[in-house]
Amino acid sequence: MTAEQIHQNLQEKFGDDILEFNPEALDPFVKVNPGRIFEISKFLNENQNLNFTSLMCLSGLDYGAEDNLGVVYNLYSMKHKHKITIRVELPRDNPNVPSVETIWRTADWHEREVYDLFGVHFEGHRDLRRILCPDDWEGYPLRKDYIVQEYYHGIRVPYQEDWEKYETFAKNPERGHFVFKYESRVPELVDSKKNGKNQDAKSKE
């Protein structure tokens, strides 16, 4: 089926709960009423003409610091070789949407990631908890209004400049040098290691 035909099937079945269709997008998408996402997903999955048995990806979106959040569902039918993208938009202050992890098991970790990083609550998810950040982390890191907490349990949280500027290490010695990947590029550390090797060589002589 084409994206237009898939949209027509959804329109006939769910009427006003199908809010928008954009066939011009790189991935043509249908925006739907978030309160009906479970029923719509079940229909897309079980209808033999559609047969969307694969949830390729489920992602969070932030449309702006004072705007809505969103969830994107990229679907594919291995039987019919067609695909469609479904979108929902959610209010920033109360982003709740029904879970689809009982329809597509791959949604389990995807929904947990969106919950962790965007703060979207997936109602009915059987194990909804953070998956990347600690359980007591403050805020949702991929929101555009997110402010990084300065300390976590007394440990200073790294800022972007910690990863890119050598002088950060000198200015903030309490940061330590746990960004090991970049230690070899920090002049003070490289020099101290070279000096240590030279001293060891001399002592052996």
C-alpha cells in the first residue's frame, strides 16, 4: 500500500481521531489522537491488509522549550513491504500516552528511553522506569529546557566544556580525570607521563 492508502484506511476506521496526514515528508506520517494510539496501533498490527508487525523505532521529540512534546512510531510490514510513520503530540506539563509495548515488544525499551530522556509517561507499560539515567536523576536530558544539575550525590556532573577544553582540568581539579578517552590529548597529563617514563629509564641505567 502507498502512504495515501494507509491513511485512507485509518481515516475510514477512526475518523476524527486521525488529525493530519503529510505525504510530502521524507517519511510520510499520520498524526493521530494520542488517547487512541493503542487502538490505532492494534488495528495497524492486526489488520491483514496493513499487517504492521514491525515497530522499527519509537522516538521522542521536543518541538521547543515552550511547545509540545511528541512521540514518533516508525512502522513496517514485512509481509506487504510497506511502511508508515505515526505521530502524537503531548502537552509539555502532562505528557501521558498509552503504551504499545504489549503490541510490539520492541516498544518496551524504546518507551523506557523516551520516558527517561523526555519525561513522557506511557500508561500501561509493565515496567516503566529509567533505562539510561539513575532512578533519582533530576529532569529529562533531551528536553530543550533541560538544565544539567551541577552535582549528583556529591559528584560534579561534567559539562560540555569538560570534554573539549584542556584548561577545564586545571580550573576544576576536583573533577578528576575520569574522561579517560581524552586524557592522552591533555598536555599536562601527556607531559607528566613522558617525564615519568624518562625518570624510570634513567633509574634503570
